[in-house]
Amino acid sequence: MATTLKPTFATSPDSPFPDHYDIAGEEAALKDLLDAENPNTMDPRWSRVVELESRKETLQRSQSEYRQRQGADKLVSNKEASDMRYIGALEDEDQDTMTLHTREAYRLFMGRARDAEGNHSPIVGGRRVASALRSAWVLSGNDNPYADWVLIAFMDRMDAAKGKLETAITGCEKVLKDLRQRGLTYSVLRSREPKDVDLGFRSPYGYAVAELIVHYDYFVRLIKTLIRKDRMSDEEGRVAMRQRVREIRSMFEDPSKYERFLMREELRQLSRSDFLPGANEEAQKRVAAVVGLFGEVPREVFTGQIAPRHSRRHANLSEKELRLLQEAALSPVAADVSDEDEGGLLE
């Protein structure tokens, strides 16, 4: 019967070598020789030390080649592999646009600045909220839990607003459909000169805002059609439009409020690691300030159990890291923050 020789080195099933050579295991087994100032080269294990260094160099070369070749298959030439890094970023073939027919929807998109005399309060418009959402989207890449919270909360409210708009639109369309069945065919009002608005948003959330505004534009056209055709009174129409636009404008306020503080230098570096035990003094100050401003972030958002629809966060957490997030204090239990520090952020 053939005898299988036992390897003379440590092995591991996770080893990158065909013979399962385990670098970490060998380093542990040969630690006394590796740490010695003057190692004994006559030690019978010295050949294993030489082999260890050789394996480490081999692995390093292999890893370097893998990175240089962009992980390409062995059948791919070096030139073909290197060309991958020179592929340009994707861009739109044409300019993205949004066509609006109503002044109401256009105003909703533009918003309104504060006038010099102070007679008109500012209104956050679609362009402004899209910018604020992009800021939160960028901050999500810093593992900022409050940025995630902003994005999640906004999309939840927007989905609800779109649902209400769709319900209202369906009701208006049913009125026109019923009239058509009885012999009256009414067309939906449209502008003689609709305006195309260039979009070019730099985050997915801008396009979500544009879609909502287009929904509102069509809703206004339907309401004005029903008024024009005597299927709704002027007052009923104004109430219906005012109800929807107030809800949307209220929704647009929050991301801009969060952006005002989260993008400030004092809080821009905020991340989930700031909440973990052992965080430094600056991290503790950030936690105290953000909790004082906005309250505790929901635990399921903090752990990533609930995540934004679009995020720049790339987290592949181990069980230990996830447990740390689940156990972390979401309030500044041990933070040493003076009233002056927090007050500066609240101004």
C-alpha cells in the first residue's frame, strides 16, 4: 500500500498555492527564528525559513501581476489587459431633458430665492433639492449614517407623494374616459410652447426628482383640463393643486436642511466608526453635534439593515464588524463636547 507523505510545512485550504502552503501558519511555526537577531542557520528548520521567503516573494509577484493585468484571464494578452484601464467613463449620448407645460411645475423645479426686500420667503425647488441629495449621496461614500438616513427618508416620502399623484391622475383620467364613452372626447391641455429643461444631474436622485416634477406637471394639466371642461370648479382645482404642491415642497425642505450642516467642515468626516468604542475626541465631538442637531439615527439605518436605493458606500462587513455596529451607542455617551463646540454648528 502506498504511503502518503505528510507535508513538512503548514497547510491551509484557503492557501493560494496548489500544494496548500500556508504562509501565516509557517510564520507562526518559525516565529522564534524569524524574530531572532542572529538566527541559527544550522537549525533543521532553516530550509523552511528560506522556503517561506521564496513563497512570499512568489505570492507578491503573482498579486502584482494580477493587479497589472486587471484580473484578466490568462488567455488575454498583456496589451488587451492593460487597455481596460483606459476605457473612458460612461456619458450620456445626448442631453437629458424634461419637458414641462405648466408654470406651476416649472416653479416647482426652479424654486424661489429670498427677494431683496424680504417680502417673499424662499422656496426649495427641484434643482436645489437634487443638489442637496447629491451631497448626501457623496457623503454616503464616507460611511456617513446620517447621509443614508436623508436619502432613505426622502425616497420614502417621494414614493408616497408619487403614489398620491398617480391616484389623483387616475381619477382625473377616469372622468375623461367616462365622458368619452358618452360621446364627449376632451383632450388634455398642453402648452403652445412647452419648455425643455436640461437636466444633466450627477446623481440618480436628481432624476428621481425630475420624474416627480413631470408627474406633477401632468397632474396640473389634467386638473386645468377638468376646470376648462366644467368637470371641476375653480376652487376645487386650486385646492387639489395646492394640496399636492405643499406636500412636495415640504418634502424638498429636509435634504437642504441636512446638507447645510453635514457638508460643513466640522461634520464632513462623520462616519459610523465615530460611534464605536475607542473613537478619538474629534469623532466624539462630531457624534455629539450631529445627535444634538438631528437626534439619533435609526438603528436599522446605522447597521445597514435598511439602505438607500442608491449609495456610494461599499461595505462588506464581517460578523464582528456588524456586531460592533449593532452594539454601538447612537448617542454621545462619553463625548466631551462643550456648549460652544455644539453651538457653533447650530448657528
